[in-house]
Amino acid sequence: MAKKAFVSGCFDMLHSGHVEFFREASRYGDVYVALGSDKTVYDLKGRTPVNTEQERLFMVKSVSFIKDAFVSCGSGILDFETELREMMPDYFVVNADGHIPEKRDLCRRLGIEYVILERKPHPGLEARSTTQLRQRDQLPYRIDLAGGWLDQPMVSTHYPGPVITISLEPTLEFNERSGMASSTRRHAKEIWGTKFPHDNYEKIAKILFCYDNPPGTKVISGSQDSIGLVFPGLAYAYYEGEYWPSRIEHRLDEPLLQFVENSIYLVSLGPRFDGYDVMANTNLNRENAKALADAADGHWQAILDRDIVRFGKTMREVFEAQVALFPNTMNERVAAIIDEYRDSALGWKLSGAGGGGYMALVSEKPIPGAVRVIARRALE
């Protein structure tokens, strides 16, 4: 009897990258595809797919490498769980950017072999991704490398300090609530469409920050989101008790951008879970705010010196300071990821406010199953 290989995903705007993934998966057995429903895509990505679930189902079923396909009946990041349990395939195959611990853990519990494939084009073809094909998804994302929370006056009034961000090419489509400024990015799309206007970076970032936080907003989104999106390359924004930084240092040095690109690996924890409240338990004081500011400054110096050991060490210190300020940042899922990579990574921290998103790892060697990023050199 032929072995069964199970894959899941949205597979919107079917392209050669999808087909190559199916071809690679077919090496493990007959391929069965669990498609995310239109509702699941909307819940996870904050948008409806270009093609409806029935259109996507028709196209995927037409690919010769596919044995069968169906729309998953569940929701969320494990929307396929019911079908997986019913089928009990031999393999669950994912691309590196589709790997999350919950998928792997589910397969371990069920005795299904979990296979992570590197995303690569078919020989002789250009690399393709749905994000690249979607004109409306050309705006960048951002990672807050260090100092996140200092852009909130409730922290920087205790002690001033920087937030360090890097703007990313949209080579991947990050989920909503994943700590990559996806909601601010969505607001930018409402204002400008497919790309930022050619204008002063700080002016554009201020406009986006104001749009992100209209009058009456109770929970103000930090300005590091808009700054990290708008300013290409690296940005060092220094906060002194206000929502907008007192100064912004901007670096586009190619060696620095390559250093960060070659040092950072992202591991997905899935989107932030419902009911998560990072503000439910806080320790806001001068000592903890100073620890975060000092660690962020050390992180910036490590980048300027291109010292990967200090880059990793200061990232750990940043994360530890964030947890000291906001203990709810740490949970069992985060602790398990840290334990898994403790011996292979030099440093780690969560993207955004925690509760999900991505764990950024610093490593001198490639980390299997992790995602690489590309720094944005300019706003086009």
C-alpha cells in the first residue's frame, strides 16, 4: 500500500513554488492537501484570499502530484487536525516557513513523521511566493530587534532608551498578531496602497503612527511599528517618556544589513492566542526599564561592531529585561522553544508583545526549520 503524505496551507494564487512543494512532498507518498477555508485565511492573515476555497480546491486537485484535496473543517493554525486524525498519514510535510511547534507536537502525539522541506524553486525557474505575486502585499514588515516597550511612555518615563528595528522585504506573508507590525502595515495599505510615497521617512512614519492611533484610541500602538516599517534598513529610535522618539538614527550600511540577515533565524509560534493580556501583570520601575535600555544599547553596538557573540548575548539580555517588565511575556510554549534551541542559538527574543508570533534566534550556523529574512534596502 502506498504511503500517505499530508500537507496543509492556503495555496492561494497557485504558482510554480506551490507545485514544486507538492512535487517534493510526493517523494514521500501519495499527497493529500488540506486547504484552509476562506474564514481561516481571513482569521490568520487579516484578509480574504484572492481565490475562494472552491476555486483553490479545484486548482489544487488538478495538479498531477496530488492524490486528493479537501477544505479543512477546523479553524486556526491547526485547522486540519480533524482530517489528520482521521487519515493518520505516514508523513506530515511542511515548508520551513510553514513549520510551527504545534504542528510538530501534534504529529509526535499521533506517531506521524514530521518532514520540513527547504523552500526552493524548481531547477531552472525563479523563486515564487504568493506574497511576491500579490501587488497589494509589497509593503515591508519589521522586526523589533531590541528595546521593544521603550516606545511606550509607561516604560521610558522610568528610564529612557532605544528601540532598534529592521525593515524587511515581504518575502513571506506574516500572520496577523505575529509581532511583525502586520496591523500597522495593513493601515499603511489603507492610506497608500501598494507602496510608501517618496517623501521624508520621519514624516511618513508620523502620518502612519497618527492613522494607527486615531483620537480616542485607548491602547496606543507604539511608534516603533511605523518607524520600523517606513525606515528601510536599521533604525535606532530613542525614547524619553513620549510616544514619539526624541531622535532617530538610520543606517543602510550594506555590511551591517548583511550581518543581521546572516545572523537572524525566525521560528514561528503561531499567532497570538485569544485572551492573551501582556498587561495583566507588570513590574514597571526604573531598574527594569534601565536593564532594557542598557541591553538595547549594547545590542546596537554589537550590530555596529558586527560581533555575533555579543549580538546574541545582548538579545538574550533584552528578552530577559522584557520578561522582568512584563512577566506574561513568558509562558510554557515560549519556554519550550527556548529549551529546544538553547544549545544551538547564541541568543533569542520574541517578536512583538509575545503570546505568539515568532522567536528570533541568533546563530552562526543555519537552524533547521527556521525562516530567513531579507532587509529592505530602500522604499521603492
